[in-house]
Amino acid sequence: MTDRSIKATHAAYRDDISDLITRRPVPNRGLDQVDPFLFLNHHGPQLYKAGNNGLPFGPHPHRGFETVTFILEGSLAHMDTGGHESVIHAGGVQWMTAGSGLVHAELSPPEFKRAGGDMEILQLWVNLPPELKMTTPRYTGLQAPDIPAIAADGGATLHLVSGEFDGQTGPVDSLTGVMMSMVDLPAGTSVTLPAPKGRNVFFYVVRGAVDIGAVALEKFELTEFKDDGDRIKVSAPQGGFLLYGHADPIGAPVVARGPFVMNTEAEIREAIQDYQAGKFNREPVNT
């Protein structure tokens, strides 16, 4: 086995949404995407006071890709026009395939608005290949106990959402074979992460800091890797927490307009027209 080498690092930039602290490592000025990983918003960490207005993500449409939402602190209420509804708490994950089109809302549940509390959420957009852009929408909501916590050699814990690690399989059956996980590295631990040749790696430091060889990577940094090996050795002298995954690149044109990600301008126009014509079904109630 061979270690992958680092191609570049990208610091997330601040792009707050009203009073919601938001950082975005991709896309940014130096990186359009990590095909098929299109977009990551890191909301928080922040403390909401009692009597707050909660998250601002009322009903809005999507087509052509998947949203994967990691609730690190707090809780998140989801509802969509496919009839899916859930409240996911800290440590849980929502995986929504928008496919041919959904309207959904991601809001703070009433008890969080009343009592307040800590909030930290990651939302990752994962592209779909042309032949799956119009697939039937689906949704999986996972609480923390639903996600395997795998003790890795070196003392780290890998929370496996999809794909395989150390002989185990994550609970989400990805349409495109995406491996996605959260990796917790307490101080003084390490982990060797699989990075199969030909696949693109998504590696984002959420908290703390980690080392790859002599290179120190800080929180809020995304790292690009060359396709020159099949593993990544990570250590965390002071402790760190990662969002980690890998996937086959799609290699198709990406045309994005707001909440729609397609392959051509004509497909974007069609998505807008279909949404305006009510073809994404009735909007969920914004409470």
C-alpha cells in the first residue's frame, strides 16, 4: 500500500446566513468541486439563546443531486414533498436524494427554539451522474445509534454512514457507491483511512487539528489529495474530528443555478419551469 500525497489545502471562508455562522471550504476561489462532492456548508458552532428563531432553511426545491446533512450539535427537523418527515438529533445524519425534484425544509424543532442550545451542522452536496439526475427521490434519516462506530487501529473511531470500512458497511446504500464517514480522533490517536486508486477523496477538518506526515492541517481546512496512493495516514496529537469520504468521479459537465444542479442550461431551465408549474408536488409547511 502507498500513502497519498497532498495536492493543496483550502481554508473555508465565512459566508454567514443572517445570524447563522457559516463557513464554506468548497466551492471557493481555488476549488470548484471535488467531483462528485460539490459543496459544503459548515454551520456553527454557535450557541442559540432561549426563544430563538431557529435555522432559516424554510421550504425550497432541489433537483439533480443529493444532500447529506450531519447534525453534530443540536437537532434538525426535516420535511419534504416526498412525504418524509423526521427530527434528527446530535450525532445523526440525513441523506436526501433530490433526484427528479423535491421541496424540503430543514428547520429547528419547536423545543430547540424555546430552550436554545448548541448548534453545529454540516451540509454536503453530492452530485449525481447524468443517468441518475431524474431518479426517484428518497430520504434516509439516521440517529446516532443507527450509525456504526468502528474502533480503528490507532485509537480513532470512524462513524460509517455509507460504503465500507474494516469489514463493516454503513446504513445508507449510496446510489453511486459513495463512502462517507465522520472520524473522531482523541488526542494522541491515529488512523489509516482507505483511499482507493481512481477515487476522489473528501477530507475536511471540522474540529481540532490533524497531521499527515509533517503537514499540519487545522480546523476549517479542506485538503485535496493526488491520486498517487491508496491510503491516508492521519494522526492527531491534540485531537481532531474529520468529515471523510471517497467516491468515483463523474466527469460530466456541471451546470448549477441555486438549488438545481444539472448538466446543461436547458436542463436548468426545465427544472425552474417544472418547479414553477408545481411538478415538485405540494410544499411542506414552514413552522
